[in-house]
Amino acid sequence: MLDTAILGEWLSFGVRWLHVITAIAWIGSSFYFIALDLSLKKAPDLPPGAHGEEWQVHGGGFYHIRKFLVAPEAMPEHLTWFKWESYSTWLSGFALMCLVYYGGAELYLIDREVLDIPAWVAILISLASLAFGWVAYDLLCKSKFGEDNRRLMILLYVILVIMAWGYTQVFTGRAAFLHLGAFTATIMTANVFLIIMPNQRIVVADLKAGRTPDSKYGKIAKQRSTHNNYLTLPVIFLMLSNHNPLAFATEFNWIIASLVFLMGVTIRHYFNTMHAGGGHLRWTWAATTALFFAIVMLSALGSTDRPEPNEDAAMSAAEARFASADGFDHVYETVLGRCSMCHASEPAWDGMIWPPKGVVLETEQQIAAHAREIYLQSGLSHAMPPANVSYMEPEERAAIVAWYTSARSD
């Protein structure tokens, strides 16, 4: 009979895999259509209402593509919609957030050294921030201020910087980066679900009824689609950032996150300009490189002062159960001897600045808090220590399994 830790790990992996697959599909179609839109060319034989055309070759054949700014004169018999890639990406991402960050709030969402709040309060703040992001963004886009797209995007960037700082004042660094990505991704998916698709349906309904569709719906959809295009690369970085403690677990993590958005803008601007026939703006790569090295320097500056373990912090009920279970003393000594040279506030392993994934295993409370991860990584599997560099013995792994199983059965 599989225990809940194993089932939970595989469920998390399955949802994560689904999230990656759907994200690839969404990002691929988004990048393709933006590139197509920018590369359209005028031709003398274009039908009425057509904005431009593009010839492409792929898969052994040629494609002749035309874009109508508003709509063709009659409703096409076959029409392909691109929407489920976006919806599936957000739904799978939110499911993963529920599994990892809401289900494991005490470990992954809340940092008592940052803000000591109950798990349910942290979850409410998380949900409210995602809703706030969409409402504020949508109101700005629909306002007079939003008529100037460049001005609008500058203000949106300021809001993202504020949210980056705000999240780091509430959650763990890892959760702050994840939430900033979710905040942005929620705006992107809501753009598709609440703006782009409804506008397209209005145009389709007008065509079926024999009415001439209003061009404003296409303009609105294009504005939101352009925003999505520039936000995509930063979201990818933020979603993968939990593998890089030098990004999320340093003093200037919110500034690092803010600079990542600028890197996304410079990279996309290069490709968008190239696809539009504007040549190769090599300065954008120089700017991207400068931003990247600024991030590297900030991570180094922010890694000098490390918080000391709080020995007086009260254990949660779950932590106390694992700390008092049979065999904990043996496991504690094993972890200190085999794992803590890397998983320390100041790692002793040469060349290692921060503990892997920001996980510190120096105190009884820290080890009890990471009981599930220790059980899965070093008990059931041999993932840790990597390549068994600290020579963890089979008997020690068996002791970890026995301790975890005992605590779970109490």
C-alpha cells in the first residue's frame, strides 16, 4: 500500500508535467502568431479587408496565410480557435500551487522570520493578490490612461515592481517568486478568457448575422495579446526560479525579479523588431547582458548576511510529531553528518554559496519541518546526497524510512 507521501509526490509530478506541456503549447502558439502578425506584407491581390499576407514553408509544403484586421466578408466554414492552451496552463499551474504551496503552506509559503501568520491567512492573501492583479490591470487598460500603450506598460511595470517587493514581505523568497509569476500569468490567461475570446465571439456573431463587425474589438484583442507576448519570458523564469536560491533567497530578491521583467522586454523587442523587418537591434542583447550581470552582482551582495537559525521558534504540531517520533535522534545525527555540509546557512561544500533550493537542515525543527523531503529524497530514493558523496549507509536510509513511518502512524 503506497503511503500519502509517495502518492502526493507523484500527483505533484503529474500536475507539474501537465503544466509544462500546456505551457509549451501556449507559448509556442503565442510566439508564432506574434511573429506572423509582425511579418505580414501587403500584396496587390489581397481581398477586401485583408491587412497582409505571408508565405511560409514547413513540413515539406508551403503555407499561404492572410490576416483580416476585422473579419472576412463571410464566416469561414472551418475556424480554429486557440484558447485551451492558455486555460490549461493556468488551471494546471493553479492546481500545482494548491498542492505545493497551499497544501505545504507551513514549509513553502510561510516564513516566520518574514511574517508570522497562520496558513489560512497566507492563502487568502495569495488568492486576493491574484484577483487584485487582474482587476487593477483590466481597469487601467480600459481607462483613458490605457489608450497610450507605452505609457500603460511603464505603469504596469511599476506595479509589478511593487508586487515583487510586497510578496517578499509576506512569503518565503521561493513563494514570492512563484506568486509574482502566478500574478502575471493570471493577467495573461484572463486576457484570453475575459477579453480576447469574448471579442472574437462578438465578431463571429456579427458575421453570422450579416452585420459588419466593429474594428475596435480587434484592436483591444491585439493590445492584450501584445502584453502577453512581452510578459511570457519573465513568467518562465519565475516559474523555474525555485531551482535557483541565488535568485529568490537573497536580500535583493525583489530587485532581481524586477530586472528579470526588463530582460524579457529587451529579448522580445529584439525578436519582434526582427520579425517586423526592422533589422537586428543588437543593443537589446547588450542591455540584456548588462541586466543579467546586474542580477549576478545583486545576488552576491545579498548573500553576505545570512539569518541565524531561530532556536527558540515554537514547533508546529506536525514538526513536534516528527521530532518526538521513535528514531529521530538517530536521523538527526545522520542528517547533520551526511546532509548539513551543504544544507546549512553557510554551506561548507567548496563553491557552494547557498544551500540547495534554500533548504537548511541544521536544527531539530528544520529537520522535522523537512521530514517528508528527507524521507523521499534520502530514505525511499537515493537522490540525496547526490552521488552519495557523503557516503550515507543503507542502514541510515532504512532508519529514515522507519522514523518517518513511525511518525506518520502515531
